[in-house]
Amino acid sequence: MPLYLGLDSSTQSLTAIVIDADADRRAIVYETSLKFDEALPRYGTRHGVLPRTDPAVAVSPPQMWADALDLVLGRVAAHIDVSRLAAISGSAQQHGSVYLNADAASVLARLDPAREPGDQLTRVLSRPFAPIWMDSSTSAECAEIEAAVGGAAALARRTGSRAFERFTGPQIRKFFKHDAEGYAATERIHLVSSFLASLLAGEHAPLDPGDASGMNLMDLGSLGWWPAALDATAPDLFRRLPAVVPSWTVAGHLSSYWQTRHRLPPAKVVVWSGDNPCSLVGTGLVREGLVAISLGTSDTIFGWMRAPRADPTSTGHVFAAPIGGYMGMTVFKNGSLAREQVRDMFGLTWSGFSRILASTVPGNGGGMLLPWFEPEITPPVLRPGVRRLGLAANDGPANVRAIVEAQMIAMALHSRWMGVDIRTIYATGGASANRAILQVMADVFDADVYQFEAGNAACVGAALRAFHADAASSGHDLAWEDVVRRIAEPVASSRVQPDRAARAVYEDLIGRYAAFEAEALAASASSS
Ligand code: XUL
């Protein structure tokens, strides 16, 4: 029976998950992961990002992602029966872009299998580094694009989001304005997802509508490029962008490079998507009324929606969903790295952090913090800085509880626009393994929280998308409920229930947090 491989190229790591989709034996049969900083130290990244002096700028080397793919595919080939590998798909951090010159097509088709891919790709990059989702350096371009298309609301109505600094359109415009020569030499602009799919297939791969929604360039209605947004972004952009195709499209087959290098078969390469759209599949959110929270480098909250419903507060996004329909989502930049900063400030291990969380009381005696270690996406904060109220900066236990409460309260507040009465939350991402964090989540949302067997729903979703597309390409249109069965189902025994006694505490704290946040935003607006 066939096997399906899902890959997830995230900010800090690359993961692979192989599933056996046989109806009776359906299960994850292999999983492996590497951290970019540790496995590929020659690229000099920290948490997957190149060291920076300006906190607004965040770039990564695309060659590092390519070499990571090589290492992980080597491991996969050594551990599974490769003759059964039918299809591969992937998930990638969203918004990041890779700029390739006119030599790319021939270089991709003729990589030397005796050598690693990264080094061979350097000469096809028309922009040496890829700006990634953590970049917040394009406020000027956001304003220009919004003005050119008739305002933020017009852009949001058409593309699903007002202009956001990390979105690819503003990033492309900045590149065009600051390096016109580099832009002129660019023949193709890929997202991380389509770049890695191209590398697998040995030819330029298209984009899926889910990841293309994170560019401020795609018309959510037609699922094609919106000419007004393209014109507002950079000249002659259409011919530089990949086509947008249905998420279950087979983009090609594993190229001869991988076949020779790792003795892999010419498996189908299914178009990749973004990590959040893939997580929608990997958490089995194939119907309305459910939400998932992903606790990773970014924290995100999302759910499927039948029709696009714009966020009147302009903080959230509507993306096309890789299963058809749409998804609503709100993204927080101060996720795992903010939790890690608090852990490190007080010299704790993760188990020490959890013990403190479990032994401190909900509401923290009223002490709060705003967790803006980095510039924040939701709510928009360009100048970072942690603000505390009724909380001593040197009180370790209180700060541990305050960071997690702040993150959960911010998620509860800024997901209200999605209009879901949240009774159940599916938790995924690295920190979803931490049940003390999930208890705070359950208490703040007053909802049941469930975990999954595999912590990386994006990667599971990519493998399931490969399975679905393989069937679709052979004329079998599988229902998504069947695709996700037994793999993207939460573990029933993992349920974390809300503590009823905490309810009144959080009702009060959420209101006070909202006021504290609004005050801090108003103060920073008046000082800028
Ligand atoms: C989504 C976003 C992040 C990245 C992280 O809009 O910016 O969740 O996808 O990988």
C-alpha cells in the first residue's frame, strides 16, 4: 500500500512525517525533524533567522532550507520502503519570499546529484536572502499599496487582509524600491512553499490559494491574482509570479536529482501550502464551528469558514483553505520565543516553567504584562517593549504565569471577530505538549482543549494533502472527513478541562487586559 510524505519547513526547523493511508492500518509510520541552527551551523542562523541589528528586519538563507531538505530526505530514504512512496507535499512558513533569476529553470532541472543543493542554488538567487514572516520593515510600502487600491478596507475585502508588513506584496515592493536592478533580474518570485516544491520537482512549481492568500495580491473570490494589487506593488509583477492552482494539483514528479541522490522513486510532488492552511487539515478542522490554536514560533488561532467574512477590526486574516472554502486566522508574533525569553530570564528549564505555571494561581493576583518582546502583529506594535502592571519584573513565578495568561487572553480577545462560540480547542505546535500551558488556555477560553498524537499538525496536514491529491489525480475525489480520519483526530484522553473556579477571575482579567492593551497602544500612537 502507498505511503505519503509530508514536509514542514518552519522558521526554526524541518520536519518529515510519513503516513500509511491504508484504511485498516492508517497511521504515522515515520517522523523525523532537524533544527536549522544545529544541523546546518555554517549558515549562522539563530532560531532559523540571520543575526540582525534592526529588530524590524528578518531574513533567512534559502540555501539552508534546500540543504535541510536534502538531509531530511536522506533520513526518510534510509527509514522507509521507498518503493511505496506515492506522493509528497509540504507545508512552509508563510509569506517568506525567494527571488530567482532567469537561470533558475535550467539549474533546477540539472542539479548535480553528487553535491548538496544549497551551494548550487546561490547563482540563481537575484536577492541573496529571503525576507520572512518575522520582518516588519515595510510600513511605508503597506501604506502605499493601501492608498493605491482605495484603502485598507478595499484591500481587505478583496485579498482577505489589509496590508501587513510581513505579507509578500509589501516585501516585493520594498525590494523593487530599494534594489531596482535586483528586481529587474528577478524572473520568478516564489513563496517558501513553492520554492521548495520547485526544488523537489526540478522545475518551477505553482502556488496553492491558501499560501497565495498571504501576499496581499490574490483575489479571494476568483483565487487568481488581483491586477490592481499587482499594479500597486511593483511593475511587471504578473509574469514574475507563479500560477495559483487548486491545492490538490500534482506539480510534477520527484526530479532525477533526488532519484539519484537518495534512490527515491519519481513520486508525485503535490503543490505545497502554508503552515497554517496545512495545520487546518492536520487538526481535522474540515467543518465550521471548531478552532485550533498552534503554539509555535508564532502563535495562531484559526478555523474553517464556508464564506469569507472580513475582520472588521482589521487584525485578522481570511485565507483560502486548502480543502476549499476559507479559513479565518489571527497571528501573534510573540509566541514560543517570548515564552523562552521568560524561561531564560529566570534560569528555568521547561519542566521548571510548567511546575511554576501549575502551582501559581489563575489571575496572578491581578499582575499582568503585555508580551511584546518583538514587534507584534496582533495588535500591531512596531516598537517592541514588555509593559507590566502590578507585576515586579524580578518576580519569576508571577512573570511565568503572566506571559502565558497574556498570550491566551490576547488570543481570546482578537479571535472574537471569527464569530465562533469556542467550546472546544484543538491544540498543536511544539508547546502544545505542555499541559500546564494548555490548562491556562482552557481556563481563559472556558473551553475543553485537546492534544494530538503528533505535535506538528502542519506536517501531518501536508502528508494528508499528498494522500488526497494522489487519489484526486487518479479520479477518486475523497471526502475530507475520510482523508483526516484516524490521523488528524485529537486524542480523546488528552482532554484538558477548564477549572470552573477560574472563570470569574478571567472574565475580570480579560476586561482589564483589554483596557491595559488599549492604553499602551494609544500611548505608543501618540508618541510616534
Ligand atoms: C501566518 C504567519 C506565521 C507563519 C509562521 O500569517 O505569519 O504563522 O506562517 O510560520
